[in-house]
Amino acid sequence: MQSSRRWLVLSLVSVALVLVTVDMTVLYIALPQLTRSLAATANAKLWIVNIYPLVVSGLLLGAGTFGDRFGHKTLFCWACRCLAWLRWRRPIVHRRNSLSRPGRCWARGRP
């Protein structure tokens, strides 16, 4: 690989890491409100904080692989459609009582 391409790849990976870091910052800022809204225990708060970057990083690696196989534009359009469908199917939860059973168990800190 050429030296200039190596720097390009490094910069793209660094940008992805910055995005995960910004998301984590937003999560840390929102954590007190999440704790109050969901009545989360200390164990549930640790779960929220630890699993989020792991899932996002894993999805980022998987998305890169799918993008290489099927094309980045195709993957981007597919992901936008899925997010729009999910948003239409399952609106944002505003109250704890409107969570599904797994969501209520998670909010209480139980598996």
C-alpha cells in the first residue's frame, strides 16, 4: 500500500473513532436524565455506558465489510430505509410504562 493511502485509511478510521467518542460524550451527558427517567440502578448504568461503544464499534466494522462487498452507496441507502422504517414502526419511547417487557426489565437492571 502506498504511503499516502495509508495516511488516508488512518484518517478515515480516526474520524470513525471520533464519531464514537462524540456519541459517548452525549451518552455521558444524558446519563443522569436516563437514570431518572428509567429509574436505572448502578448496574444498569454500567451496562448502558459499557455496551454502547462496543455495539457501535462492532456495527462500524461490520458496515465497512458490507460496504466493501455491496457498495457503500447501496449500504447507505439501505441503512437509511431501515432507520426510516424503524422510526415509523417504533416511535421514541416517552414514558417508562410504554416500554416493552424486555425494555422494562432492562430499565430495572435485570437480565
